[in-house]
Amino acid sequence: MKGKTAIITGGGSGFGQETAIKLAQQGVNICVVDISDENGLKTVELCEKEGAQAIFVKADVSNLDQVKNYVAKTIEAFGKIDLFFNNAGISGSGVRTLECSEDEFEAIVNVNLKGAFYGLKYVVNEMLKTGGGSVVNTASLGGVVGMPTLGVYSATKHAIVGLTKTIAGEYGRDNIRINAIAPGTNETPMVKAFPADAIAAMADAVPMGRLGQPHEVADVVVFLLSEQASYIHGAVISIDGGSAAL
């Protein structure tokens, strides 16, 4: 993968940061996109420590002009886009679905669905100019099963699954592979901040009896982006310790 260029949205933490580091270790040029300057610049620093070239572009992925900007900045810096981890997203406040406020509904839909769609629209357009590429969208366990108290989040992640499968059917002959991951509960910084008994309960609900680790998700993303996955297209890969099987 050396010499290829990747854009990673939500690249300042969690799955995005872990994936950026793993791609940097393989010599990939990285554009880190995040809403947080501090987190995004930290990921760039970690990628540069691996010997990779990396840039940070601050962006709210729900803002079309800012999406166009991160695409343009990547082309300006590296000349092309080969790989896209369309990962940025938000969850919700954890209320019953019909108690979700209009403001929260719009915020979740704007980031998780519009942001993902905008990224696909403008990144894939650049890939078409250079003969193809590989895309991984972040869905969720909530994109393949219902998720009580996170209903709007779950709805947007089901939409990501639909987008992935549909666009795969439309662009496969253009040498653009597109897949999605459906992670379960992982031991991210947000989850680590929960009370110990809550973390234990979440782990106990997983058939494997533990939470996932962000690097385990990143390993799958890097594989799907690589030529090792050259005939995997339109797939939704669960990375959830068996939770979707319940």
C-alpha cells in the first residue's frame, strides 16, 4: 500500500486514529479529518512518527463546503485519493427513540448520514478520475440490529448499510470497491469513562464476554482497504464479538 493516499474522517480518535496509524506503518499518505484540532493534530503526529506523510484538515462532515475542502486539500497535498475510511459519526443521548428532540434528530442525521453521503459523493468522484479506489464505511451493530435508546443513531447506521450495498452495485465496474464495518461496543475513551459496573455489564452482554478494542476494528478496516480484499465488495462485516448473532 506504500505511496497510496487515504482520507480518514473521524481520524482524531478511536477507530479512525488506530486505522491512520496502521496505514501510516504501511507507507500510506494520510489526510486526517476531524472536528477537533487537538485530536486531529495528535493523529498526524503519530502517523509522522511512523514515517508517513500526513496532513490534518478540520471539518464538520455535515457541512458540504467543508467536505469539498478536505477533498481538495488532499488532492493538493498528495495528488490523488486511493483509500477512504468514511468513519465520522455521533451517537445520541440515550433516550427512547420517540423522545428524541428534533434538534438531536437533525444533528445525528446530518453527521451520520449526510456527512457520509457527502464524503462518498466527492471522494468517489476523485477516484473515478484515477481508475478506482477502495472505501470502507462505518456502520454499527446498530446498523444490523435494533438498538433501544439509540434509535435515530441505529436508523442512520442502517442507512449506511443501504448506501454501501447500493453504491457497490453501481460502481463495481469502475474499479471502486466499497464495504462497511459494523462494530459492536468497543473500549474507546468514551466507554472507559463509564462506571465500572456499567462497563462490566456491557462486556457480559457480549457472547465473547469482553468488549472490543479499537485496534481490532482497525485491523479489519486496513484489510478491507487493501488488495488482500480485492474480491470483497458490498459486504457488511460485523466486528462485535458475536453480538449480532443473538
